[in-house]
Amino acid sequence: MIAALTVNGQSIDPEDVNPGFSLSNVVKISTTEVSAIDYYTRIIDRNPSNVKYLMLRSDMYRSAGMEKEAINDLQRAVSINPYAEIYTSRAMRKNLFPVKKYDYSTLVNSNNEDPFFKSFVLMDQYKKKLETENILDKYELKSIISLIDKGEYTEAKYLLDELDTSYYHNELYYDLIGVLEMKSEDYENAILHFDMAIELDPNFVIPYHNRAVAYKKLGDYEKAENDFTNALTLNDNIAKIYFSKANLMSKKGDKESAKYYYNQALQRADYYPQAVSNYAVLLKSIGDYTDALVEMDRAIHKNPSQTTHYYVRAGIHFTHGNYNNAIDDFEKYLEYHTEDKEAMFFMGLSKLLLEEPANGCYDMEKSMDLGYDDETSNIYWFMCD
């Protein structure tokens, strides 16, 4: 039994008359709101601890302008389960879902595991430089660039150090020294070598971009943004520069600018999975769920073997409340990443939100057996224990 409600100074006892009828005579609310409140009330009468329907009725009371009753239901729900708002709050689901960083440079069966270098090294621009410039040590530098592309950085550094000192050390040489220093996280010296490369050739776009990345790593966002701007002034058709600048703007919290630069990157690349994923996550964060799903659908259609995209799309579905679709994507992702504890946990939570407690709690418990130990895992104890 629920307590009598007070609306606009009048007392309403749900046991005296039909709740929907009494409400419709006291406040001006729609037929849909009346029916929903009536329905939720009957469920809560049977189970006063039903957090989901307390939250749903709270939202409906608020929609009907019954703020006091809405607050009472909210407080009651949260006292039972501090995560109660997960049922109705998109913002809470977005904040709970863990964003992962993936190596989008390779596909499922590749052994290359260096996402940072693959995400920022302008390999095509190095090759173009070697093709168009008359450089004395062109063939040696070509071999070094090839080694960097393969992730063989120690050998690349050895060959750079062994270059004939009688050769004129050109802008490409100094840039590559800086790149290898970036690999060892020696960003200050990397910047010095990028400075030398720019001094030798102020129109060489690569060191501006690379120096910007180094500044970003050091937290000097103003200098990083200035270098990205200079790089795009020299060449406004390189997708990776737009991508790098988008990452910077996102890190600065300027989501609208980040959105613009991710979009520019995607316009200049036939297939750029990391940019697609970052762009979709950004769109989700600002509430553009439809556009985020369009981007992920397009990426998965182009390359379904890039399984990490399924996790990203599952997160968008989960946040948006499309739990069936989220479960489908989690299952596809977990076919390849069978012990991913975050994916397992949120697949289970999606099942719980669909009112499949046995299956949902099983998956969540399995994720914790795999080592999932985040504050979010407390949801299990409130919803499954």
C-alpha cells in the first residue's frame, strides 16, 4: 500500500478511487501520464522495493509537474540501490561505461602492438619526402623509415647512429632522431631535434606535427595547438594531422572543435578506424547518439574484422538504452576477446536492465571472477545479491 498523495493542496488516496482517475481530476496531465502512473503504482504496490518502477514513476511524476512525489520516489529508490538512476539516466550510464584505448593500426591476427606510433607517425609523408628530395643518404634513411614502420626501433636507432658523419645531416635525419626519442619518452630532446629539422626546412610539415605531439605529451597544449595549426597551413590534406589535432582539442575539453577536426580527418581518409572510433565516442559524449551509431555502423560495414568496434558500438547502445543491441555487440566482441572483464560485466548489466536477472547476474559474477574490481562492480551487490 502506498501513502496518500498531496497534489495542489488536495489529498488523494489511491485505495479510494482509481489513481489515474483521481490524478486526472486534480492536475492537468495527459492520458499517457495517467495510465503510466496507474500502471507503475500497481507494480510498486506488489513489490515496494522495485527500484526500476520507482524510478520510472518518479520520472512520470516529474513530467506531470508533481515534483514532491517525484522526489519521494527518487529518494526511496536511491535508498534501496544507490545506482537506481541507471534505469532512467543516460548520463549515469555514460559515466559508468569504461572507454578503452585500442590499437586500431592492426587487425585481429597482427603482431604489431604499437598504437602510439601508428597513430601519429606520418609514414606516407616520409616516403613522399624521399621520392621528391635529393638527399645524399636517401637509401639509408629509407631503410630506417621502414624499420620504424615495422616497430624495430632499436635497429632503426643503430642505423641512424651509424650514418656517415661526412654526410650533411638533413631535416629528415633530425626529425627521425626526434621520433625515436619520442619512443623512449624523451620529449624535451625530441623537441630540440624537431626544432633543428624545422630550421633546416621551414616548409617540412612532418616535424611541426611531431613537435606538436611532443608538446601535447608534456602538457603544453598552447604550443601543441600552434604547431598543429602551422602543419595544417603547410598541408591541409593530411588526415592524420587533423586526427592528432582533434585528440588535442578533445583533451582540452573543446568538444565542438574536436568534432570538427575528426570530421575533417574522416573526409580525407578512405578508412581510418581509430578516427572513426574516437569520433563516435566523442559524438556519444555530447549526446549525438544517432550520428555516433552511423559512424560505427559504417566502420563495421567496411571492416567487420576490426572487432574492437563492436565494443565501442555496444557502449553507445548501452548508454542510449538499446540493451538488446548492446548485448548483440558485446557477444560479437567477446567471441574474440573471451576474457574481457569490462565487456562481460556490462553485457550482464544490459541483461539485468532488460529484466533477465539470472543471465545478467551470471555474466557480472563471471566478470568479477576474471578480475573486474571497479567501483561500478558494486552494482552487482545491489542488483544480484
